[in-house]
Amino acid sequence: MKSATPIRAPRILIPYSRLRQEEKMLASAAERLGLPVDFRDVSSLFWPRDFDVAAGDAAVCRCVGQTHNLAVARLLESRGVKTINPSSVMALCGDKIATAARLEAAGIPQPEYAVAASPEAAVEAAETLGYPVVFKPACGSWGRLLAKVSDRPGAEAVAFHKAAMGAAHSVFFIQKYVEKGGSDLRAILLGGQPVSLMRRRSSHWITNTARGGLPEPCGISSPLADLLRRAAEAVGGDFLAVDLFETSCGWLVNEVNGQPEFHGSVEATGLDLAGMLLKYAWNFIPRD
């Protein structure tokens, strides 16, 4: 008699492209928690041959690049895999203009901004916002390709330089610069709920930990928690990082990251964010 084909138990897949601190934390957490987690370096794989996935699996997508992460998530979703985050949320958060529009529609306070389709219009937008302003690429992270501009000649130089960089920089996203006193806040949200908050301090106007910002723990007040929940509801998703400015007029949501690094938050708060994330993903695995 032919033996029955064994049924593969559902598991958590972690596709990644670089073994960063976060992926090492996830591996340690998986071993500690005894969860079936399959780490896959996508740089040496191709779809569909190297992806043994099925409906009932969950995936915590950890590719470094937005394009890679989004492609992998969409492919996994085509097989019924629950991805964290969903590809639709990755796409939204990967586009600063789309995110700003979504936040505005939801009434979430954010820095004043403008969007322009030509370098000439971008300069006029900067003039209208009032200097200083920050030119940001619509897609990007780690504080790269940001330009703080203090006058019209600077705006002209940056706008026309960006226009020469190709189609990816042909739409201009300009924010009014917010004086933040040498620090900003980063909150981590899981399942729409804020779970950690850190302050990032730097003598530079860019405070990202990837650019040398120093993390320290911070308590989450009830009003701030409410704002963070509203931002999460507006954007959707499972695992988000929300960057905020603390001003005399209240908090402003600066950006929402749909594939966040979190080692700085762990360093600041001591929370086991990797373990929390894996437990959250495991809740999507169907039980017998």
C-alpha cells in the first residue's frame, strides 16, 4: 500500500535579503519560543521553485529594499499566505506622497507639505511654504536624499538637480521644516496598537538612528496613543513605525514606515519586539 503523503504543518516564513540585527533578533526569538520559522535569503532564490508556501502560512517580509519586499509579498499573497505587512500597506508606506494624502484624508496632523510636478513649480511651492523647507524623495528611507533648503537659490539648485536624476525624482515632495529641538519620536505599532516609543536625539537635523541618532526610552501618553491608533487605522497594516515631531502645537506625524527596522527601539526600551512580532504572526496560523 502506498504511504500517505505527509501534510506539511503551516509555518512562519521570513524572506530577507540581508542579515541585519533585526533578522538575528527574530532568529533568536524563534528558537526561544519554539516556533516553526523558515528564514529564506531571497538573493539566492527564485519564484516559484524555491518557495514551498501555501495558504495557512504567514510571512514576515524583511527584505531591505522596498521593491524586493513588495514583490515577494505580492507573490506570497497569490498563494494565500498572510504577509506582514500586506503588500498594499507596503506600497502605501513606501510612497511619502501617498502616505501624506492618506493622513490628510484622515485628519492626522502632519507637517505642512506641497507636491509639484516640475522644478519650477517646486521652487514656487518652497517659496509659498516659507523657508526652511525639506525636499524629500517620494520613495526612500534612512534619511537619504533629504535636503534642507533655506532660500530660493538653494531651492532652485536642489529642484533642478533632482529633475536631472530621472523619472523617480520627477515629482517633488516638499515639507515645511519643523524645528524639533534636536530630537523626534519613533513609535512601533503592532496590530494597530502602540507597543513602544523612543526619542531619537542628534545634533544633526536628521535624527534617524541609521544616521547616528541616539535612542532613549519614552513613555506613551494616552493622547499620543490615541493619535497613533488613528494613524494606524488610516494606513492599515500590522507592523508599523510612526515618526513624530513634538511641537508647541502638539504632535505631528512625519512619516509612517511599513517595513521598519527596530533594533534602536529594542536598545532604547528593552522590549522583545522580535518575540512580540513572531507571536503576532503565529496568531494568523490556523489551529487544528
